[in-house]
Amino acid sequence: MTQPASPPSTPRPAGPAWFAVARRAGSRLLLTLLGLLAALWGFLWLTGEVREGDTSRLDSRILLAFRTPGDLGTPIGPRWVQESARDFTALGGFSALTLLVVLAVVILVLLGRRTHALVLGVTVVSAQALSGLLKLIVDRPRPALVTQHDLVYSSSFPSGHAMMSPVVYLTLAAIAAAGHPRPAIKSVLFIGAIMLVIAIGVSRIYLGVHWPSDVLAGWTLGTAIALAASLALARTAPNTVRPPSDA
């Protein structure tokens, strides 16, 4: 005796899953926007404090903390620390960042990711122009309190190294992580970029070529620009790497 065939199972609606994904994406965009606004506010507040001279005492105290007591010409630590500081500061210099960005743009174009290449190029060029303009407007002298251990040619505020390093390295991390299915890889990319940005900024203070408030202002404005670039990437090219489909 044959048993009646069971009715075909109806697939579950995918609506709730898509809604959860959309909600998470909206939350990330909201957090990015809030971070951008907070960074911009921090930069504007710092600019006002610097122009009024309210950061001078704390700037001097921190700068002197990086010098050997009784010898303001010698940074603290052994010789290799000074060499490491020069190595890190070079990674935020104009030549190194320009070479890195040009290579990244060429590779992105060859990979067919022209939108990413465009966002990266426009972001970096705009940030570099803004950095130069702000230096001319604020026109803050470099620290004369300690001996400078690097060649400098422009005014002090904001630190160009501290500003351009998050613009380049955080934006590159966002491009590399865009749409990647593994959160661990994204975390490594952003943590590595943040550590490098911090090392570059601290090296500018250690070498005596920037006041700490110069570096902090560079970090805040550079981070705001990098977050704006990430918003542009989310709008124009949200997914570049898709997770493999199950067999």
C-alpha cells in the first residue's frame, strides 16, 4: 500500500535575514558618520585652542618628557630607538606616501576596481592640498624648545605626517577590507593601520619637529577624511570580495 506523498516544504522567507543585514549595514554607516563628526569637532576645537595659546604648557611638558633630563638635544632611549623613529617618520613622508598611493591606484585600475582607485586618488590629493592650506592659515612655528632631529620646511600645525598617514593607511585598509567575508582579516588590516599611524605621529614628537597638539590635530582631521572616504566607498563600491558559495 503506497503512502501519500508528503507536501513539498515551503522555503522560509528571506525577509528577516535581509532586514537584519540592512540594519547592521545602517548601524555601521551611522557609527562611521558619528565618528567623522566627532573627529571634525575635535580638530576644530584643537585649532581654536592652539590659536589662543592654551595648549602651550601641556605641549611643552609632553615634548620635554621625550628628552633626556639635563640634555634637551638628546631624545630618551638608546640609539636604535632614534633610528626606529626616523624609519617610522619616513613612512608618513610625502615621498613614501606618494609612491604607495601611485602603486595602489595602478594596481586597483589593473584589477578593474576603478571606483576604489578614484576614491583613493581624490581623497589623498584633496587631503594634501588641505594640509598645505591649513599650515599657511595657522602658520604656527616649529618647536624651538628642543633640538630637531629631522629636516622640516613648512609650518607646524597641523602635522602633515600625522594627518596624511591615516588618510592613506586607513583608506587603503578600508579598500582592502571592503566586502571581505572574514572579520578577522578586517580587524588585522585596521589594527595594523592604526598602529602604524600612531607610531608615525609619536615619532614626530620624539624627533622634536612637532608639538603634540600638532600631531593630535593631524590625527583627528586625517581620521575624519579617511572616514569620509569609507562612506564614499560604501556608497559607490560596497562589495568587492564575496564569500564563496556553499556547494
